Amino acid sequence: MEETNKSNDVNGELPEEIQRWTAKRRAALVLSIVKGETTAVEAARKHDLTVAEIESWKDTFLLAAENALRSRPKDEEALHQEQVKKLERKVGQLVMELDIAREALKLHPFSETTSDE
């Protein structure tokens, strides 16, 4: 059985049950998503992962790929800082959306009455 799993990894196919998600296996999964062979939702369901986890792997993979193609690649710390800034922007965006929703609720609060009255 172990041999089968190894040969599947070499061919870029992932075994059904994976005990440990190595970098090579994560890259193979992300590549299958990028190629359109599967979706993050399908992969999450198949491998008992979360979509957020797979999307995080995909973001990291694409960031590293972009860096690898630069004429002057950034070091690991610079990549980390870039990812932190991206996440901070996303948090800021989500906080703004939440503030807007709160303000909208103040203007149009939910009615305590039911439709039966």
C-alpha cells in the first residue's frame, strides 16, 4: 500500500487518505486546483480539509511562484512581510464592512413584531 502512495505522488496524483501533508503533496493539490482539475471545495471534501486551509496553501504557493519568477527574488522575510500586509488589508476591509453593517442596523433595526400580528 505504501508503494502505491509513493507512485501516486510521483505521478502528481494524490492518494485518497493522506496521513501527513508534506510540501510536495500540498503543491500537487494546489497545482491540480490551478490547472482546473479540481476545486478547493472538492479537494477539501475529498481529503477532509477546510477550504480556508487549501486557499491559504494556494495563496502561499502563488506568492512563492511569483517571487521565483522575479529577476531579483525577495528573501523569505520579505515574502512573509508582504503576506502579513495583504492579510492586514483584508482584515481592515472586513472591519469596514462590519462597521457599515452595524450602521445600517442602527438606521433600520429589526422589528420585534412577527408577521402573524
